[in-house]
Amino acid sequence: MPLVVELKGTDLIVNDKENECSIRKLQAMSDVLMDPVFGKTEDEFNAYYMYRSVYQKNDIRFDITLLPSRLIGKEYTKTYGHYHPKPKHQDLAYPEVYQVLKGEAAFVLQNKTKGGGVEVILVKAKEKQVVLFPPNYGHVSINTGQGPLVLSNLVYDKFKSDYSDYKMNKGAAYYYTEDGLIQNTNYVIKSFETTDVYQINKKYGFFSDDLLNEFYKFPEKFEFLKDPDLLSK
Ligand SMILES: [Fe+2]
């Protein structure tokens, strides 16, 4: 293994050194919650933990995210949600790849259509599975399991994510709750489909079993993270 990465509680230890951690707290999530009042009135707690640049090469970084298992109001713990920008003179925004290292995840991916609506894809993933977030799809990661969810991701390091749509619309197009999926009425939903990791990866000709190892050994495999036009369609 290139690196020894170990999570001890909420400390991420990489080759015996503690990695920097940034924490998203409940109150900072209230704009994107189905129940924003919960975010403002409940006692503050750490919603989730982000460990960025655990490993980095060629302007692509490997991050880890830890989402504890708990309900936030009726919603399962989730990330804030964001879109990626597009490289200059391209129509495709930067994609991203995720792997479930531990636990069970659902990803709500959504793509803005010209008419002002969104096309939504729900992907569920289990431990070890890798999933491509295609260009132009904003994304939210949700812990749908009984225990902590640990995700890794590879992403181009030279852009800033755009959180504004999620803030303006009070979250993603769907809320993943203990009562099931609930549509967010701030969106016009043009289409909705549930798919699995194999189908979504296959559509773009992408397959991976182990993001960190493959990136460490063959970084050129992930050049499409910098240049989305390299992805087959
Ligand atoms: Fe992202």
C-alpha cells in the first residue's frame, strides 16, 4: 500500500501523522435541511468531517469524508451538496469519483436542464464500491447505514465548488429521510431514476476497484478529472 490511512475515532492518521480535518457543524447545514428550524434550534453538533488532501499528485487530490450515523430531524446525515464549475471553453464540468470505504451510501446526483428543472439520479453504494459522479451533476452524499459512513474521493484540486444552488433551494432535489425519499418542492424535477454503480460507471467507460491504489500507481487513469472531455460518453 502506498499510504497507511487509519481512522481513529474522528482523527485521520496518515503514515503516523494526523491529517487536517475540517468539520461541518449542524448550524452550517440549516440552509440545506428539510427542517431548517431543527438546524437552528437543536444543540450544536458535528454533522460530518472532511479530511482533504490525504494524498495529492498532479493537481488531483485524494480526500476522505466521515459521516456519522444519525438523523438530522427526519433526514439521514448528508453532505451540504455542491456543483463543480466547467473548465474554460468546455461544456462539461469537472467530474469526481467516490469510493465507499466503510458503511452504506446513497448519492443524489442532479443535473440542471435548460428549462430550469433538474434531472435526478439516485445511486446506492455499498462498501468497496466506486462510483463516478458524471460531469455537470451536483451531488450530495448520504449515510443510509446503521454505522459510520467513510468515503474517499479523487477530484481535481484547482477549482472551487459552488454551493449556491443548494443553499438557494434548501438542499438537493430529494431529501433522504426515515420516511423514505421526499421531493424538495423548490425544484422542477424533469426526470428521476435510480441506478447502480455499475450502470453509471459503464455509461462513461469508467471502472475502478480501489481509488487510492490505482491513482498512486497509474495517476494518468484519472486525467479525466482535469479534462472532462477525456471521458467517453
Ligand atoms: Fe464534489
